[in-house]
Amino acid sequence: MQKKKFVGKQCNKLVANDVSQDAVLGKDHNRTIVITTDNVQHLEVQPKIQLAARILDQVVVDVSAAADALHVV
């Protein structure tokens, strides 16, 4: 199901909350899944603010790589 959702969104990365085992709602910690075209990564449970920072760090890397590929400064 995760890959199907990923393909339907037409994006290169999808970040989803793992809502199984009551891991999200009303909690300060979260479990997240990062899905790309060739990988599904289950991140460990950690504070939501740390997850946000980790995801944003990865977005910066992805955008920088895309800009480098296009030779954009």
C-alpha cells in the first residue's frame, strides 16, 4: 500500500506518520516512514521536533543535489 500511495502522489519522496500501535495521536513522540522510489525507511521513535529537523535536513540535501544537477546556484 505504501508504494501504491507513493506512485499516486507523483513525487520523489513521501514522509508518512506510522499510525499503527497508537504511535502518533496525542503523543510528543512519533514513528515516521520515509518512502522513495527505491527505499522504504522506518525511522525510530523520537520526539516530533527531532523528526521534523531530520526530515528538513534531508530535504535540504535533496534540494541541493537537484540544484547541483541543474547547475543552479
